[in-house]
Amino acid sequence: MNLNFLLIKTGACASKGAPWLGLSVLLLAGFVTIFDLFVVNVAIPSMQASLGASFAQIGFIVAGYELAFGVLLITGGRLGDLFGRRRLFIVGMAGFTLASALCGLAPSADFLVGARVLQGLAAALLFPQVYASIRVNFNGDDSRRAFALLGMTLGLAAIMGQILGGWLVHADLFGLGWRSIFLINVPICLFAMGAARFIPESRAPRRPTLDWVGVVLVSSGLTLLLVPMIEGPGYDWPAWSLWSLGTAVALLVVFYRHQEQRRIAGHQPLVDMRLLGQRRFALGVLLVLLIYSTSSSFFLCFALLVQSGLGLDPFMAGAIFAPCSVGFVMTSLAAPRMVARWGTRAIAMGALVYSVSMGLLIAQVWMAGAELEPMRLIPALIVVGAGQGFIMTPLLNLLLGFVEESQAGMASGVIATVQQIGAALGVAVVGILFGAALIGDHDTTARAGEYASAFVAGMLYNLGAAVLVFVLLTILAKTQRATR
């Protein structure tokens, strides 16, 4: 009897502790998938020299992961609902491990492009399970703390992609050079697969069949939307890019109608369009689109400024991002308490801080021009990171809190997809503005001033988007107070 009591008590304790142990594994998975979105930026020159890659191939090495990641995220979320989120987590992690090894061992640029696409596909299976598993296994204050840790982890992954990636390339460990940024994933992912047993299994209450027609429509539509957004600016928007955008819009309209027809007919759609019809959720999706577009484009523009413009090596260029991480971590830890006390108004104040700090950073670079000294940007970078942490950390929990638990997988897939679309949108718009400013001479002094001007031009989009995020969050806060 005492032994049975001990077994029951031990089992209960393990069950109670398992979600938090599982959270550490989920955070690790979220880290590596976002890390690989950003880490290639600091390794591009080494890849080009090692593989003899053309500029077009380099573009697809960067974009292939993001494209594959973005177009199948909704499908990945629904597969987790259907077959079990822990099971899809393990499958996705296994694929990510294999793809990372193939990237690190790639003998040619074309092989690396293919491996990056495979890596993105695996991430699309893996990443939605992180959001959904947290949503269904944590409630109340625990949910806020868990999503705060997730937001902080994803932000740090983006920053560490620059810092750690720059160090790995510069250190040239074992003569691996840029290959180490991919091979480092292999032992980490193998550990995560072994520790996945701590993640409680969960799936949607209903087990519908997957809408494969919807999968094809949305995947094709998003592919045709994202490819010209990323590649079109570099070729001055050729005719094919405009046709692609038009076709993408048509396919997404067909997808919308197909989903509504399935719902009306009593079949489970891939995306319940009534979800996007919820005003607060739709507004939250727009906020995610905007804020993630500023994050990705900021990292890209700043990397170009300090490496190509100011001539810093990969490690020093990556280390410049460290002040962002300080501000990000500080506000990420404080955000849950602030939001619990002041609600959405606290996030709006974070957006205001982000807007003002972005404006000050732009002004500082503009005034310094060719004489810019990167170390003098540290105070502004700390505040920029703080603003990002105060928005990104609580925004995910706020948005998923608008939906029912049964819609968690679907909602997480939509949110994660919008993050990638936002990243592509920001890079495309900023790329146009940044590239248009690079028209000067190419001696060292002129290049530094030219890149400073290009940074200012590109970041004007970020400033406008940050201000719009502040306005929308203010509207959302007023709406929430009015409904209470």
C-alpha cells in the first residue's frame, strides 16, 4: 500500500513537473530554428568564396530556408493537431538534424540551396508545435511566463545568429569555416529529440482529415508571393515577378473560398476563416506582420552597414549586436509583470520606446555619415533591443489568448506564417530603399558614407512600421477596455 502511494505520488510529481521540463526542450527547438534564419547573414562572404557561388545562388541560400519555412507552417500546425504535437516535434527535429548535416557537408552551392530548403521544410513541421504545446499545457500566469521565455528565446536566437555565427566563422574551428554554423545544430538537435519525452503529448479534440487541396493552394500562393518579394527587387521587378504576385493573389482568393466551402459543408478546413474574422485576432496578426518585418530588416541593414560599409570582420560585426541582447533580456523579463498590471497599454508603451529609439538611431547614423564609429551606437542599440523585447515577448501570448484551445494549432500556424511573410516583406521593402541609396563611388571613405545613407533610407520603413504598431496597440488597448 505504501509502495502504491509512493508510485502515485511520484507519478503526480512527474506529471506536474513535466510541462516545465518540456518547455526547456521546446525553447531549445525554437532557438535553433530562428537561429538558422539569421546566422547565414554573417557567413555569406565565406560561402561565396568557398563554393564559388553566384549572387543568385547566395540569394536562394538565404531565401530558400525562409520560403520553405513560411509556406508550410500552417500545414505543420494542422498536422500537429491531427497526429500529435510531440510526435510531429520529433519528426520535424529529425528532419532538421539531417538537413543541418547536409548543409554543413554541402559540396556545391546548388546542393546547399537544396539542403536549406529541406531544413526549412523540417522547421515548418517543428516550429508550430512549440507554440501550440505551450498554449495547451500552460494556463494563466504560467502561460504568461512560458510565452515570455519563448519570446525572449526567439529574440535572443536572432541576435545570437549574428554574434555566435560571426564568432564561429571567424574562429574557423577545425578548419570548418562557415560549415560550423550548420554542423553545430546536429548534437543540439539529437539532444532535443532524446529529451522530447518530457513534452506532454497533445492533439486537437477532433481528428479531421487534412485538407490537401487547401495545402496545395496556400503553399503555392505563398510561394508565388514570397519569391518575387525577396528576389524581385534585385532584378528591378521584372515581368515574371509581377505575374507571380498577381497569380499569388488569385490563388489565395481561391484558397479563402475553398476553406469557406469546406466549413459550410461541415468539413474541417485547413484554416477556419472565422478566426481571421475575429477583430482582435486579425489586428494582432497585423501587429505580428509589422513588428517582425522591422526585426529582420533591421538585422540585415545593420549587418550590411558594419560589414560592407565599415569593414568589420564577422566576429566584430556580430558582437556589435550584443547591446541589443542586453536591452531585450531586461524587458523580456519585466514584460509579463508590466502587462499583468497595465494590460495592452504596457505593450503600447514598449512600441513607443521602440519607435523613439529607432528614430534616434537613424538620426545618429545620418549625422555621423562616413565618420560613424559603431561603438557610439551602443546606447541606442540597448534601447532598440529593449523596445523589441517589450513588444515581442508579450504579444504572442496576447494574440493566442484571443482564441480557444481547440484552435491553438491552427492559430499558431497562422501566426508563425505571418512572421515569415513579415520578415520577407520587411527585407523586400528595405532592400529597395537600401539598394537605391548605393550609387556612390567605391573607395573606402565614400563606401562608408554611402552605406550610412543607405541604412538611413532603409530604416525609414522600420520607423514608419514601428509608429504604426504603436498606434494599433493603442487602439487595441482602448477596444479591450471598452469591452470590459
